[in-house]
Amino acid sequence: LSPDLIQFIEDTDRKHVLEMLRAKEYIDLIIPRGGKDLIDFVVENSLVPTLQTGVGNCHVFVDNSADIEKAISIVENAKTHRVGVCNACETLLVHEEIAGEFLPRLYEKLKDQVEFRGCKKTLSIIPVSEATDLDWSEEYLDYILAVKLVSDLDEAITHINKYGSKHSEAIVTENYSNANKFTRAIDASTVYVNASTRFTDGGEFGFGAEMGISTQKIHARGPVGLDQLITHKYIVLGEGQIRK
């Protein structure tokens, strides 16, 4: 590819953003990279089609059949590997049947790194501050983890589809049926079974350089590399054929 395909605007004045958003004769697509305020501003003001790289309110659900050692490792990685990125875990959902064994071990592992904010049931198991309704919608980008106990898989799915940002969601389970139901029912660009949400990345997916993680369904969804931005042009070579 020619290096001339890439142009860089050195003037950082925000007025140029509005000019770009109006330049539908010259620009085919705008991909906003930044926080929620920037993305909302671009989507609300652009005459040019946009590809939304949404915020990452990502969840890990620990099912009652989960391997506890595996679950601790996955939650630790998803939360603490890099907290300031959109594929970090922000909310942990735990099946109440496994919470009594799982949460104290996770808390001991992470309490020196992570601030836990739990629902009322969580507070009866580990000594943490109480979560508010705002915590379920928050992308912390920090060493903070909201924790909620759920009674079953359906409650976990309902919570994620209500509060999630359609980015990356994970289930830790040894139950094939639960894993299958979770992957089908969750509305997100990437759904994991027994793996960290931190893998949602163009490089990790083999797409090369990444423009963002799309949380919409058109035109691309998930990690967006060069291939995901390419459209088709059809060349038809005929010998006089006509349509009848």
C-alpha cells in the first residue's frame, strides 16, 4: 500500500472535527476513537457515516459449575492486566451457589490491588463497600470491580444485556449447555467461554493494526482491521450477454 493513503492533520483545533463531520462529499467513513463524550458528539453531529468504537462495560460471569482456579485467573487478568482499556472487566457476576467458596479466595488474591463494590449479598460474604445502581453501568478504567450475585444463568444474561456495552462478555463454566446458551443469548461483539475479555484486540485476532472495536452491527463488528473496512467492487467481463 502507498504511504500516501495516510494523511495526518497536525492542527488539533476542534473546529476541524466539525468540518470533517460535514465533509460527506470527501469522506466515506469516520471512526471516532476516544471516550463516550467524543463518540456521542460524532454520532450526533456527523453527516458522514460513522463506525462506533463503543465504550467497554465488560462482564465476567462465574457459573456454579466453574473451575474456581480457572475463574480466579480469568477475573484477575480481565480486571488487572490493563485497567485503562475498553476490554477490561468492569463487573463480575457470580452464581450464588459458588459465591461462598469463590469470592473469599478472589478477594484475598486481589484486595491489595482492586477496590470491590458489591451488592448486598456480596457484602455478607466479603468486607467491601456497597455498590449503587450507577456502578452497573460504569466503565471505571481503574482498579475498581463491581460484584453482583445472581441466582442463575438467565439472571446473568438479563443483567449483561441490560447494562453491557455490547463489547466483550465472558462466562466461566464447565457446563456445555450453559456455555452454549450464554454465547447465543448475549448481545456483544465478542463472547468468551473460559477466557479473558482482554483478547478482544485486532492483533490478538490476527487482523493486524486495529482502528477500534466496533460495537454496532453494520458495517463491521468487533476488532476492526484493514480487511474489515474494505468493500467490494464487481468487475463483469461479458461477450454480449443480456438479461432476459
